[in-house]
Amino acid sequence: MNPRVSTVHPNPDYTITLTFANGEVRRFDVKPYLDKGIFRELKDLQKFNTVKPFLGSIQWQGGQDFCPDTLYMDSEPEAKIQANAA
């Protein structure tokens, strides 16, 4: 079982920075989902920014959410992202 989300921070590039219960900080890219179903609403940055931790995962005001395992497995460690940017 993968660690669960303890905090989430939305970023202006439609990614979210996640801190997991094990202390890892990872970034998940929401852009691939923004043209699908209920996730289309999140193209509005004001709505995108409503993301909150919810029962070990995350959820937006409109009810959009992701499985916590997906968030962990499909995200990249923040340190790796910062190293690639340098």
C-alpha cells in the first residue's frame, strides 16, 4: 500500500504538489485529465485551486478526485523536478 496524502498545494501550471504521510514531496500533473469528463471544470484555475486533502487523497469542490495510489505512482519526486530545472 502506498502512502497517503497529508497536504496538497495547487500550482498555476495545473500540477499539484503533494506531501505524503511518509514525508515525501511529489508533484502530480493534472493536465492530461483536463479534457476528460468532470475534470474539464478544473481548467478554470479558480476551481483548480480549491483542491484539499480528503481521506488520504485529494478532492476538489466539484467532487473531482484521484485514487491515492494513482497520485503516488504517477507523480514525480519534487527533488527530481528541481534537479531537471537546474
